[in-house]
Amino acid sequence: MININLIDKIYKEDRRSIARAISIVESNNSLTSEYLKEIYKKVGNAYRIGITGPPGSGKSTITNQLTKYFRKQNKKVGIIAVDPTSPFTGGALLGDRVRMTDIGMDSGVFIRSMATRGSLGGLSKKAIDAADVLDAAGFDLIIFETVGVGQSELDIAQAADTTIVVLVPESGDSVQAMKAGLMEIADFFVLNKSDRPGSQQAYTALQTILMIKDHDEDSWLPNIIKGVASENKGIDEIADEIDRHKKFMKDKELFNSKRGKQAKIRIKEIVEHKLKDELWSETSENSLNLSLQKVILGNLSPYHIAEEIIEEFKNRI
Amino acid sequence: MININLIDKIYKEDRRSIARAISIVESNNSLTSEYLKEIYKKVGNAYRIGITGPPGSGKSTITNQLTKYFRKQNKKVGIIAVDPTSPFTGGALLGDRVRMTDIGMDSGVFIRSMATRGSLGGLSKKAIDAADVLDAAGFDLIIFETVGVGQSELDIAQAADTTIVVLVPESGDSVQAMKAGLMEIADFFVLNKSDRPGSQQAYTALQTILMIKDHDEDSWLPNIIKGVASENKGIDEIADEIDRHKKFMKDKELFNSKRGKQAKIRIKEIVEHKLKDELWSETSENSLNLSLQKVILGNLSPYHIAEEIIEEFKNRI
């Protein structure tokens, strides 16, 4: 059963209750959907920003600076940070440490780092579910910060109203970003560390790639903002560009259709998760275990066994 | 319908037919399972090796050197290389170029690089399906080379009979590898670039971590092999350790149970893929599209709509 008291406390912005609710929705059990259905009437007011890019491009720094900027406007900011490469690059670990001393003690900021190991997929589902909790708790802005490698990270970045791709002026970075699928999801770019040599060439290269894309006068054209986030340069411009994109989306009535597309992706993921849970009942697991010997001995292929299990499932439900 | 002529040509090791068959199984349509069921009787003889580790640890170099080693023994080698970080690190691109001049022209070697962008999951399924094609075509060894970030890359590395984790002597790399889940999947470690400063400390740190793990005299203890793959140092030792692990698995009758566990994971993935295809029929898509407006207006949560779609699906099948 869901705990109505907990939900009341979320609405009252009780930090401990928010953290607890996020843990519940992350655990992805039968309660997850009950809680998310209950709070949904309070969801939808937060503006969601995705910040993505390659490791080391300075996403955490930009997130931190933007958060401080929004805090000066008295807006409450929730941050959901996901970085599967962090064990090796050390990026998120360092970023988290800076973050905690910088903005972590501010009661108008809520930060959640998400573990990605062993999550067996469903990472974007969890991140978006957690955002709903923060949204219901009255946060004005929610920032998804994810590294731009891997499909689930791209999925999270795309679950935002405005998606920002952060690049650094390194040789060919813009071409690589295009290959990595970052060009299609960017509402605008931040060329960070633009005090480095080669910055102007990188800017021109990125501009060239953007011009190749089809567009007409009714469509949004992604801009490129130059910045040096570590020196707080370009942060005002980034905030302004977010506003300009938001206004464009509302004026052209694109805002709801974008949210509709996101809802569609999300619903599909929820359906698939729920069906998977029903599928792997004890019966299915047992019949699978019994068949394994035949597969190892080469008598039946995994595809044969899979078909048998599907038939069984269809008869069961 | 499947093309029996194509299958015959696979068995005759016709390279163009092998490449074509892999493309068919990668495309993941209704033919995929038909082909894989048909060739399964010839599958199971290849020994499968997983090579994984952080970006820049030298996985490609080790794969290339090992391949040359096996070729001297007249064994045929298939390589399936997967690296989602490659657009940024440049790793796989460079590795591929070296590889092509090094071993790419050898008719006893077949190399397949797998794109990971936009694959919408199912990457490990595709890699394992492709390995079945190479197995049926008579390759003696199949090497899965994947970067050790992200769940699907770990899944691929674990689909091998022997899994090798490559690390370099960098401060705290072994601790990070443990956090990343690489410790649990390693049958042994290669400490590559071990001519670098700090190599002995890294070796000791790794050894310490390995000793923490529970083990008894019947269980396999992962070794650490030092190497400098770029100078071909340690390659013989790696090949010997693969043999030693293989012999241990067979002697202790662990070989088939490991393959059984892998088959189980694989069958589950196939079942889930097939059900997903049936789920998103035109009917489901339409009813989903009709519901989106209610979600955007906040009248119904995505979880409500998901439950409706599941009910509909159950009634349909």
C-alpha cells in the first residue's frame, strides 16, 4: 500500500521524504506505479533541461553554474546525474565533490546521482520517474545531466524540454558528436572551454555541420553558445537560450507535441517492463531451466526454446 | 524464406556469405530466428573469448596479437568488436585501422565491428547471434572485444567461455574496475602497459582486491598476467592462461554449466524481443496515440495508460 503521509510530505518539500520516494520508484516494484499514479496530478509544472556531451566536456560544471544562476532567481532546482563512464574517467566523482561544496547544502537544490551498473536497462525509466517525484515536490527546474555515450543516456537527455549538448574545441569533436547521434537531439550547443586554442575552428566546423541539416523558417535552429564554465563565462547566455527555446516551443505550439512524444516513449517502456515481470513467472523460469540441457547438447536452438516459452506465456495470460 | 544456398556457402566459409548472414541476423527481423535455428546444429564448437576493459587499455592491440598467435597454430579466428565510446575516444577507429593492415587481409580471420548507436538495446543479442554465424562457419575461436562501460558491453563479455579484463597501471584503476563490475566477470586479468611507472603498485593493488573475494580450493582463482601488448610481450602467457582456464572448466565440469547460464540469458532476451514485436502492433500503437492527449493534460498518468495497453494486449493474444 502507498503511504499517503509520505506523499503529503513530498508536496511539503520534505527532503528526506523526497529521497525516500525516489528510492521507492527506483526499486521498480509494484509500488512504483502506485506512487507515480498518485502524484501525477501534481506533475507537469517543472521545466526539464537535458545536459549531455562527451566525458570531460564540463557538463557538471555547467550544471552547477546554471543551478546557481537559477537559484539567484529564486527557482528551485532538481538535478539527476547519470554517468556510466565515471568509474574510469573519475569525472562524475570529482564533479560530485565540487558540486556538494558548491550547491549541495542549498535547501533549494536536490541532487540525485544514479548508479548505472547492474541496472539491467530501465535506466531512463528510473531517471524520468525520479524527475516526476521532484516535479510533484514543486521543483521549478529539473536538470538531467548525462554523458553522451550509450542509448539509455541519450534517451534521458531527450526526455527534456530543452536539450543542451556540450562540446569542447578538440579536433573533430563535432564530427564525432554527429556520429554519436548528439546532433539530432541538441536544441543548442555549448562550446565549452572556448578559451582553448582551436576554438574558432571548432565553432566553424560545428556551424558547418548545422547548416547541412534541413530546415525551414518555421523550424528551430540550434545555436552555438561559447563558454568557459569554470570561469562562469557564458552561463547567462545559456540561461537566455533556454528561455528563447522555451518561448519558441510555446509560441509554435510545439511544447505539448514534444511532451506527447516523450510520453509515448515512456509509456512503451513502462508497458514492456510490466510485461517482462509477468512473463518471468516461476512457471516460465522452470520450463526454461528444463530446456537448457537440450540447448547445450545442440539438440535445440535458443530460438526454438524461446518460441516454446512464448506459446506457454500466451496460453497463461 | 531462408536461402539454403546461402547457408551452404556459410558452411564452406565463403566470406561474402558470412558477412551477408551476419547482416541478416543483425537486422533482427523474422528471418533472423529462421537462419539461426537452421545453422544451430553446426554451432557450439568454437571457443569464445571475451576481452574487455576501460577505453585506452589496449584491448584491440591484445586482440590483434592474440589473433596472430592463434593463426600461427593454424586456428581460424572471428572477431566481433563493439565500442560505444569510440566516437569520442577514437579508440576503435584507430584500432580498426591498425587491425586491417595487420590481420585484416588474412583469410583465416573475420572481423566484424558493430555499431551501437540507435540499436535500441539488443546489442548483446546481435553480437551473440553473429558469433553463432561464425561458429557455424567453422571458426575455431571467436573473440568478443568490448569496452567495459555499460551493461550491454558487460553482457557481451560474459557471453564468452573465458573472459579477460585488461587494465593499465593507472592510479586506482583496479578499484574503479571493481566498482564497474569488471572484477566479477574476469576469468583473469591482463595488466597491460606494465613497463609504465607504478606497474608493481597496480599489480599489488589488484592482487589485494582479488584476495578479498571468497574462494575455496575447488574454485577458479583469477590470475594477473603482465604484458606490453604493443611489443608483443605477454601474449604467449595470455594464450596459455586461456588454455589453463579452458582445461579447468572442462575438468571440473563447469564448462557446460557456464554455457547453460549463458543460454538462459540469451533465451530470455530472444523471448523479450519477440514479445515486444507482437506487442507494438498497429492496434497498440493507435490506442497509445489516442491516449497521449490525456497524459499531456495531466488527466491520466503514463502508468494508467500502460495498464490499459497491457489489458488490451492480453485480450488480443
